[in-house]
Amino acid sequence: MQKIRNIAIIAHVDHGKTTLVDKMLLAGKLFREGQAEPDQFLDSNDLERERGITILAKNVSINYKDYKINIIDTPGHADFGGEVERVLNMADGCLLLVDAFEGPMPQTRFVLQKAIQIGLKPIVVINKVDKPNCRPSEVQEMVFDLMFSLDATEEQLDFPTLFGSAKQGWMSDDWQQPTENIYPLLDAIIQHIPEPETLEGASQMLITSLDYSKYVGRIAVGRVHRGELREGQDIVLCKRDSSFVRSKIKEIDVFEGLGRKKVDAVPSGDICAVIGVEGFEIGETIADANEPEALPTIAIDEPTMSMLFTINNSPFFGKDGKFVTSRHIFERLTKELDKNLALRVEPTDAADSWNVFGRGVLHLSVLIETMRREGYELQVGQPQVIIKEIDGIKYEPVEQLTVNLPEECASKIIDAVTKRKGEMMSMESKNDRVFLVFTIPSRGIIGLNNLVLTLSAGEAIMAHRFLEFQPWKGPIERRQNGSIIAMETGNAFAYALNNLQSRGRFFIAPGEEVYAGQVVGEHTKEGDLVVNVTKSKKLTNMRASGSDEKVALAPPTVFSLEDALEYIKADEYVEVTPHFMRMRKILLDENERKRQQKATTE
């Protein structure tokens, strides 16, 4: 009998998943007495800590009552579905974590659906019961309804429920009777999650994740499906194209605590890291050299959005980044394909641009943000949804959108969403807040988040998930206002910006360097406006009282990367360098833009 439990943790963004894992690590006594307690330990990547979301799936293990519990942390965003689909194959059960006030959210549904299809046994944890106005019993009912609607089996519907507060570090069967620790949760995992099946025979392992070490290169991570893997064993790598490559295991590690431990052999059911296998991809099988047999590869949902990535060719190129050539960018994108399963890269007619396909704006913007932090300079075009043609009819991706907002701004939001071809499916009101559900084309969601936050004075909570491809819904109005474009290269002056304030809002502050063709603001009307923001005040000997008053400028609008990607028009790029982000016209020269406009209207 194996005393191993493999469990994946599923939750919507911000429901306390990483905090719960921290407490489980403490309960597993992984930290010495007096050592600082972990804080968001698994969100080790800078980007994850800043945004407060999990992006990469990770493995740790704890020992409790002679049992080894392998914990797999999964991302909560549907945009990182590629990560989720990979790692759920390693688990035998899942911990569904739900906020005691918000209840199950659309993103939770996405990951849970995948887990139920694979047949994982769920344990439901209703977290944050220490919050005022929480409703644990109602939320438990909602989770049951959700599982039922996802066609869960009777065994899956007979799930145990625990209540507690990960932040305060307790779990209990009854939310009105807090305990001192989270041991009830660990006991429930041992009691309810089945142990992995032990399959005898020729060894097999599906590679579901990878690690990297600068000493030994790429490391294959997965769960041993059948037989056992040993150090020094001769194996065959069963590739996606049905070819076989012979290889040998140099070293094999199991996950122990926060790191890995070298072992001689790993039995079926445990998760391990294999060192020494070259040229593998995620979804391929490591099999016994004498009886090679491939496991089915991982099926990944199709991407729904594409973006043009190109080299930075603005007047300021190479001033900020280390990697600026097309070779650098192409090599980095190719490297990303190894581990980012939901990503696709296709060459274009031009040698220095590529079409990159992903799950959504967030999925692609995290890649761009990671690249800029590594010292890359690049430019990206407007996000485009992927259109499929089936039997001569155009189909586009459609998503389910949920908005939770105060009652008084519901009408404005409904109006904004229906203008973007959204259809309202349901509307519920609870305690002064309204819960709206729409179906809306993915194109309509681009740029919607900012608008919804503005209309609701920052109170709305918006979430969306991919539903299916549906017939094309027709044209959607995008941003109506034109751009304000810099006429000359130089430093922006407060004097010039002050005189132009009535023309629109600016994205630059006085003293910033700009170049001709850069988008420096938003025009109050339709149509682009070219202005000179580098004009300084001429020094005359006029000294009349009141002519030299201080300039009062409105603060510039600062965009995050996603905001900028959603804001730009089809004839604009976002230029991304390690320290700067600028929006610009694709054609920097005003006369060229006029010529092209004239050619398209003729």
C-alpha cells in the first residue's frame, strides 16, 4: 500500500489558494522553529507577487502522519488554462477552494470542469468564513449546483466540505466552531482522496511539466503511470509524431518539501523529476526501452487571440534594452513554446515579425511583461480574435461574462455591454448589489474592463471565460476618439502641454522625451490630431503682471500593459522596453499616413 496522496488545488483568483498552501507547508513542519513564516511562498515569480495571481503551476510536498501529500498549485485564470490542463493529469483528487462570500466564480468553473472530466475526487474548502456578511451554507449549495451542472458523478457529488480561514490558519467541519489548526483538512485529504493505483509492468511516465537548471538543462517532471523508473535505466522517449528516441536516465528526484531529493527508484503513482532526457516536449511519454508504449498526449484547448510581435524600430530603439534584434526575439519566443502549451508562434511575410497566438490578452501580456523584464525590446500590435470559417460561415470566440456591481450603475453597464454585442442571460440582485451574466464576443471584452470600472466608480468585479465559437456577430464599435500625435522629436514642455489641454487628455508628463509619430494623448473628438508638444516659451522682454503665471497641468493618464494593448487602434503599436512603454503610429511620418489613408479611401 502506498502512503501517497496527489492533490491539485483549484480556486478563482484571490480566493486564498496560495495562503492555504503556505499554512499546509507550516503544518507539514517544513520550516525550522524560529524561521520566518512563509508569505505567498509558491508565488515566487516577481510578476505573480505584484499582481497577486498564480501564473505558473508548481509542485511541493509535505509529510503528515506517515503520508506524503504532493500538492500541485494551479492558476485560477482561464487565460492560463494551458498550465491547468497539464498538471491535473498528475493528481488523484482536487481541493476546490471557494470564497465564503463570493461563491464559485466563472474561472473556478473552468478549472473544475477539467478536473471533473478527468474523474478527480473533490474536497470543497469554503475559505474566509471570518469575513463579515459571509454565507457559507448558501455557498455550499451553490458549489453542489455547479458540480451537478458540470455532470459530476454521484461519487464526486458526495464531497466532504470543510470551512475555515486560511489567513487565520484553521479549518473545521462546522464554520461556527473554529479549531486551532488546519489538521482537519489534512486528515480529510488522507481519508477521502484515493491513493494512486499501483500498476505493474513496463515503466511509463507522461511528461506534464518541466523544470530548468543551468547545470543539467531541461528536467522532465511527471507522474509515474506504470512500473517504476530507476536511475541509470535505459528508456525510450515516445514523441508526438510517433517516433522513438533512445535515452538514459542519469538521475531521478522526488519532490520533498520545497525542493527535490535524489532517489534510486520511483514507484508508480509518485511525482518525480527525470534528469538526462534530451529534446523532450510536454505531453510526450518516457517508456521502458524493451517495451516502449506511449500514453495519450495532453489535449489543450485552442488559442482564441493573436497579436503581432515585431522588433522595435522606433527612433529610440536600443537605448534601453539588451536584446533588440529579430534573432533574439525569435529565440525567446521559441524557448517559451517549450513550456507554454497554449501558445503558438507563426512567421509572417516579414522576416522581423511573428503572429503569436494565446488564450487571451492577459496570457499574452504576461509573456510580454516577462520578456521586458529580461531585457528585451519589442513592439506589439492590436490584439485580434481568431476567426474560424466553418462551411463558408465566419465563426468567432464567444465568452461568458459576469459582472458584480452596485445596483445604481447596473443600467449604464448593461448599456455598455449590449453596445458591444453582449446578450444578457440573467440578472440577480442581493443586498444592494446586482449580479449580471452575459454572453459576449471576445472582441467586445477587449477594452471593456476600464470602461466598466469607470462607469461603476471602481466598484464592479468583472470575470469572463471562453464558451465556444459562434457565428460572427457583426461590427463592434471600438474607441471613437482619435489620438493626439507628437509632431517633432524632443522634450515635452509644460508650456506646450498647457496650451493644448483643451484638446484632450495627455499620457506624457513635462520633460519626457517623445518622438515624431508617438501617441501622446487622446483627442476629445474623432480623428487624429498632430501637435507640437516640444514648443518652449520664447524669452521676450515682456514682463506684464500676470503673463508669467504658473502652469496647472492635469496629471497624465498612466496605462498598464494590458490597458495599452486594449487601447490602441489597428494602425498603432505598443513599444515595450525594459523601463518604458510608449504607444505609437505604425507609420511615424504624417505625410505617409495621409497617403495611406487616401489610398484606402479611393
